[in-house]
Amino acid sequence: MNKIYAVGETILDIIFKDGQVMAARPGGSSFNAAITLGRLGAPITFISEMGQDRVGDMIQDFLHENGVDSDYVDRYSEGQSALALAFLNQRSDAEYQFYKDYPHQRLAVKFPDFEANDLVMFGSFYALNPGIRPRVRELLEKAKAAGASIVYDPNFRSSHLAERDQLLEIILENMEFATLVRASDEDLLNIFGVENPHDAWKKMESRCAALIYTANAQGVHLITHNMEIKMEVEEISPLSTIGAGDTFNAGLLYGISLEAYSRDQLTELDRGQWEALIQRAISFSREVCLSYDNYLPVDFAEGVKRTNSK
């Protein structure tokens, strides 16, 4: 299996529905994907930062319990670990309030020595924030120079629309680093003002090799320079969609790692190979929507591991 690195923030999600606390879960977009990958037994390392406080201790313990290597997580003493209040609406989609107190020096940790065909996933506002951008860019340059496959999820929500014009250049640069971009219809509407995968691809085709465009119950589209696929998604009644996209990403990374696809191979997959990767990602995303967890349930992950060990 290819080694996988996930880069992103750590946060404690406190989840509310109808004014009541439903759960408190360690989270963050890349963090959620890393936990799923750890539960699947994949070789996953998380690159991040969090405070030397009780919340940070909880998150660190959770990483270890779920098989995620945290050797590249910075524990800072100046500032506190981040919190998010997630308010679920009637569709079980979340609106957030964030509480963050970061130190002046960010991501003060040595980066790994990436190797050819390692997998690196990054995204969200963490990859855009001016306070940490120089370090994220340094990491991406190192990973790309080593020949790693890079997956970018912009996860660009409406709460950042006021900053869109200032951030667009960085978003486009992130797409140029990426081998594959996985973005939701909401992300690309907010970034480019487009409402379908074809218009989105026109904005991106000179910057990356492939786009996976997810549109909830409207299905999943793959567009590359020589292929287009649409896959249907079963309609369900979710308990929470907080970890849906993150777990979809984990499914993609797990499949790529399991098949040991190189960066060059990843840009030349045939229809059947892409469909297998995407179908696994859809099934993972569906499963996480049926719980208040932000990651693949342990029992489901164990079943996947048993199937792939046969």
C-alpha cells in the first residue's frame, strides 16, 4: 500500500440538533479522513497542530486509538486547541461557529521525507489561511518534488464568500499542486459561481488532471482530459452529513493506496478502475451519514479489512 499523509487542522466538534447537544467528536476535514484510514489499517500519518491542553490530549489519544501516526503533529503551548459548534438543520447539514486561539508560529514541525507515489491529502480553509500558508506551500512543494500524488479538497463554504476574491489565487495554486481535485457542487459554486461539473471543469482543466465533483443525491461526476463518468448515489435519510465528504475522500485514498497506483498511473486510469474507486468512496460516505460520527464506524471498517485480506 502507498503511504498516506493527511494535512489539516484538528478541532473538537460539539454537535447540536434542535437545541440539544447530540455528541462531541474530534474533527477537522483531513482529520476525519485520517481516522477512517487508520480504522481501515492503512499506513496513514497526520500532519497538524493542537494545544498542550485537555482538548489536545483527547485528540492525540483519539489518533493513537485509531491507528493514526501523529509524529508530525505540533503540540503548541501558546494558545488553545480549536473548538467548533456544529448546528444541524432539518436536512442534517451543519452550520458552524468556531473558537480558535492559535500561536504566532504555526505548524512548527519538521515535514516528512516524502517518497515517489506517496499520497498527500490537503484542503479546507487551513490550506488558505495566510497565517499558515507559507508552511503549507512548503509542504506541497516538497511532496510534489518527491513525486507524491496530491489530492485537494477545497471545502470552500459560504462562510468564506466575503474573502473569496482575496483567496482565489491561492485556491487556483492549490489546484495546480493537485493530481486530483475532489470538490462538492457547493464548493465550486462558491469558488467559481458555476452550477454544474462541466462549467467547473472548464475553469480547472489547465490546472489538474482530474476532477471528482460530488453533488449529494444528484450523484458523483468524474471528469478528466479524456473521460467523463457519472455515478448514481442512493438517497438516504442522514443523521449527520458532517463527515460525508471527508469519508468520501478517505475511500478514494484507501482505494488508490490499496491498488498502489503511482502518480502517473492515477492520471491514466480506465473507466472500470475509476468506477471501483468512486463506488467505494460513495459506500463509505453513505455509511458515515447514518451516524453522528465524523468517520467510518469501527465495525464497518473491520468488515472492509476482512474483505480485503482474503
